[in-house]
Amino acid sequence: MKDITVTLGTARTVQVPFGTRASHVLREYAPYTIDHTRYSDNPVIAITVNNELSSFSVPLEFSCTLEPVHLFSELGRRIYRHSLCFLLAMAGSRVFPGEKLLVGHALGDGYYYTFENDMPVTGETITKLKKTMQGLADEALPIVREFLPYQHAVKLLEENNLHEASLLLSFTNRPKIPVYTCEEYVDVSYEPLLDNTRLLEHFDLQAYGGESGMLLRYPRQDSMQGIAPFKDNPTLFSVFQEYKQWGIILGVHNVGKLSSLIEQRRIKPFIHVSESLHDKKISRIADQIFEKRGPTKAVFIAGPSSSGKTTFTKKLGVQLKVLGFDPIMISLDDYYLPKHEVPLDDEGRPDLESLRALDVKQLNEDLVRLFRGETVDIPRYDFTIGNRKPQGKALCLKDSSMLIMEGIHGLNPELTPLIPPKQKFQIYISALTQLNLDDHNRISTTDNRIIRRMVRDHQFRGTDPRKTIDMWSSVHRGEKHYIFPYQNNADAVFNSALDYELSVLKPYAEPLLKTVKPYHKEFTQARRLLAFLEHFYPIPSHFVPEHSILREFIGESAYYEG
């Protein structure tokens, strides 16, 4: 076999035999360590091969560029969290061999877990699992990734009681399946894991959410050095618990079962029930607002990017009309300051996500006057010129009027300091999926939202998917600063996720992601999202009701043109 050329970042280029493993190249030629004995050294834990994320063990079969993935990087943190989940599942199989741990949703800096049969989680349970995990980490056991023939992999998963992972494989025909083993333990992971347990030294387990739940906590993104003090988020947890009950009603908790419904042509009733649960929840929120009528003058709606705020606002307006209100929509975007007055972010760009980018003073003055019964000239902002239009919109409230204001800062008390709390009803909205890939591999809410946004922005704004991927980290930073800290201020919370939506979004998103090429810096994320979407069986878009929140992202919504 001829030699291939391997470029190690910008450091050096070497010639190695075809099929040489990346780990060998790194150990022989790389100017950095891949030693897994010291967590604090921020070691290299994986690589990208021509911008595609991979483990060290991959054989190199073509000329390529290798880039290191360090533990404390964004990708490194993902790998660490997935590896912790693997470690907990392995510990659970040793301590409670007759029980099955189920990963649930993310909550702050942790994942919520339960046992399949709702086995109580006691202090003794936590102690045993934690001690076993620590022991496995101290042993520095190798985590080996190997490819198995399809039939062999399915048989192995069934033998190890991984029936949901086996079900997911029934919807693929890949001839070889990646499987991870650590001593006698076998599992699957749809993203790379660490190749050794040694670095998994920072974690915590604690009971949470009643008698049958616990949190697997990991280092926070802003500091990988240990576990931060726990910050509870009861509002978010209550949403997931409600959505878990929806999952029981729908009878689907993982992608394999969803795909089975689609394959058997039984998905339409599932869609109808999913949408009805949404509508019922919005109706209940409208009832809450009705119960506080009189003092309540305005509804403020906030949520992260691509949470479906626009359609939710319109659907809520319909429900308020049913109750006799005259809903009036005002966009907080109309209160942006002129572009030259907007503060700059750390990179010197206009920070439109900062509260200081809004004319808070005028907003409060306008609201106070409106609530006194005066006529107010509401501004209208033109983003094409970065300033307000010369003429606003005259507005006067009637006794039946209810203002509805949607925007990123809706739950921040600093937005409306002149408005008494009793005059405000605050709603938090986000897409918090309860669906898992299988028992041990969850679906990231963030991945769900970025796929939503990529499809929507391309459909209606002609945005290149590379731009959506590139700006997502900035969007997420803004959410962490300006939205997430105020979730618990909400009077009501709405979960806009639909368990069937990724199967609808798949045919839209896959062609977009395939336009991102290996020489683009966004390729790593694009390939990861493509691999994720591969697990979903597609659903035709015409199955989606015209009143669905999902229409906000794919078009043909009953609430607006597009």
C-alpha cells in the first residue's frame, strides 16, 4: 500500500502507511499530549479528520488533516458528558443487574435518570452507584469502539437487554455498526466517547424529583474544574414531568417506537393527539390569564431561539378571544434603539440580545400611559435601516384589551421596572423534547432547536446553513445571559416540542446539511447533525396541521403567509 500524507494542524506534515491508526500518528508526531492520566492538563481526547469528529482508533485511509479535540473544548465537553452517561449505565449494570437505568432530560448541569420500573432511588442507591463509578474511573479501563456486522450487533444488543437500541437499528441497513465495550459491558453511543475511564473523575449523583429520580451532574461549560453548587430549576422540571405524562398518553418514548408508527402508517392519530395536547395546554394558560383579569394588563412571552414564540403568541391570542379578550400584539423589537446607539459585544459587533439595546425608558412610559387609558404612538422599527420608522402606530386600550408582548427579555424584571407585577402575566416557552434515541442516549433540546432554525431561516430568509451553525454559539451565549436565568419568573410555561417534528424536519434539513463540505469549518457540526437525523424515519410535511407550531418552521401556516 502506498503512503498517505497526514497534516497535523499547522504544525507539520508526515507520510504514514495506508491504514495507520490516528492514535499512532498522534503519539509519534503530534506536538501535544494525548496522555489520559491528568484531567487538569486539558488533554486531547479525540480528533477531527478533515473536520469530521472521530475517535483515536480510526484507521487513516486517505490523505487528511488531523486537528486535536481538547477536553475543555465545546466538542470535548460533549464527549465527556456522553462518556459519563456510559459510565453510569455500566455502573448500574453491575450494582443492579436486574434493573435498567433510563436517561431523561437535561436539567441545568445534569441529566435526570430513573429506573425503568420506577424503583425507588434511596441514599443507599446513590452511594452504591457513585462508589462504583468512582472505582471504574480509578481503574483507568479502556473504552473500546469496534465495528460489528449488522446481525452480530443486533444479537449482542438483545443479549444485553438493550432492546430499544436494537429496535432503532431495525430502521437502518448499515452493514457495520459501531459498538462500545468496557470489560464485560456493551452499549451504543451515537457520538464518540473517551477511550479510557480515567478522566471521568468529576461528576456527582444526587436524588432528585421524588422517590424514583436522580441527577447525574457534570462540570459546567464555563468551568470544567469540578462540580458547581447545585441550582434547582423547579419550573423546568415541572414542564418535563408534564411532558412525561404526555409521553405516557402518546405511548412513545424513543425514536424506534416513533419509526414503528410511521412504518405501520399509524402516525396520523399520533400527530392529532400531539397537537391536541398542545392546544389544550394553550387553552389552560388562557384560562389562567382569565382568572387574573382586572389587574392583569399585559402578557409577556419569552423563550430561546426557535422555540416557536411567534405561533404560540398567535394561538394564545385566539384562545384569549374565545374568553372575551381583545388581544393586541406588540413586538418588543419595535423598541430597539437606533443602530448607532446599540451596545457592542466582546467582538465589537452590535449586541442586539442585550437589554441595553432596547429603549426601556420609553417602553415603560408607553405602558404606564396605555394602562391609564391614554392614546400612545407605538414605535415601529425598521431593521433594514437600523432605526425607527418616521411614523408609529396609535394605540389606545379598551376595557377588554390585553397586550401580548413577545421578546427575548420578557421575563427580565429590569425590562418593566415601572409596571407592578400584578399587571403582568409572564410565560416561558421552549422546545423541551422528552423523546430519546434509546434508553441511554437522549435527544438534545439544543440540537432540536438548531435544526428548527436552520430549516426556517433557509425557507424564509435564504440563510446559508453554514451561517446558522456558525452563529449558534453566539445565540446560545445570549440565551444563557438573557433568558435562562429568568425562567422561574414565569407564571406559566409552555413546551413547544412535538415528538414527531424531527421526522418532518429531516427531509428539509438533510439537503441543507449536505451543502456543508469537509473544507468548511462548520462541517464538524453538520456531519454530527446528519448522523443524528439518520435515525429518523421521515414524515410527509402535508401530515402537519396548518395550525401547528411546526408550520412556523416549514411554512404554510394558517397564522401568517410564508
